[in-house]
Amino acid sequence: MVGSGVIWFRSGQEAFSAMLIAIESARQSVRLETYTYASGHLGQRFLNALLQAKQRGASVQVLIDAFGSYGLPSAFWGGRPGPPV
């Protein structure tokens, strides 16, 4: 849609790549809200990008659904119940 400011992604790969680029370029703030979050390779990439954003001085807020991310081990966040950001 030209001029609407909306970008349609055709796959998770496209969407996740765009999200990571946005997090990696953030200077002021990052707000990530998701239903499902897993500790695999992609989850680790997001965690690393969020931690780097925080190190750059950006305010980082993460909201994940407890049911949708049920299998996510608490150790993934450094032993705390939520992200260390």
C-alpha cells in the first residue's frame, strides 16, 4: 500500500529480520510484545539485540505471554522471572 506506512511481510523470516534491524538501530527505546518466545537460535538473537540496545542507553521493555511462552526456561533470562533489560 503506497503511502500508508504499512509494510506487509510474507514470512516470519522477513518480519523477524525487520524487527532485529529495528532493535539494532534503536537509540532511545525498544518495546517488544509477543505471544510466543522460545529460547532457540532466534530467541537468543533477540535477547542479544535487546541487551545491546540497553547497553547503548535505550530504554528496553519486553512483554511476553506466560502461556504462549510456557516452555521458556527461567534460566534464559538469567534466572530471573523476566528479561534482564
